[in-house]
Amino acid sequence: MSHPQSYEILLVPRFVEDTTDAEDTADAAEPGGAVRSAVVSATGETGASGYPRYSGEGIVADIDPATHSVEALLVDGAELALGLSARIKEKDTGADAEG
């Protein structure tokens, strides 16, 4: 299976309604939704979680390409701050996903 080469990771306040509806997920990317975003690219490595590793702009993530779930995440070398969740947007196709 071919893995996407890059994703955009959006860090959003956890109180943003969790949903699998792509239209609602895209709303988190609008101004005021994400508190931080970064484009991460495939490193060619597999992370400790067993999923492909992506890195960029201070963020390192292991992402399951089949489900678009973020399985592991470091922001500036630390775990994700409480109250935040990560959502991803595949950069190659523009498809939205939540992780």
C-alpha cells in the first residue's frame, strides 16, 4: 500500500465537536479553529507505534494511513498539551480526516 507523502496536522481545542463527517472536520481548519498547524512529510521510518512516521515544523507523528488516525504525536518534543486534539488533512488529495 502506498502511503501519503504529507499531511497537514491541525491542533484544535478538544471542545470542538468530534465527528467523522468530512464537512464538519474541515470547519476545524477555518480561521479560529486550529491553534496550530503544521505540514509533516513522510520520513521513511516506522515509529514505535508501528505506523509510518511523519515530521515537520516541530511536530513528529505516527499516522495510520488506512484510518487517518494519529497514533503517536510529539509537539516541539513533548506530548500534546491537555485540552488539545489532533486532526489531519491529507495534503496529496485534499481529503479531510480526524485523528
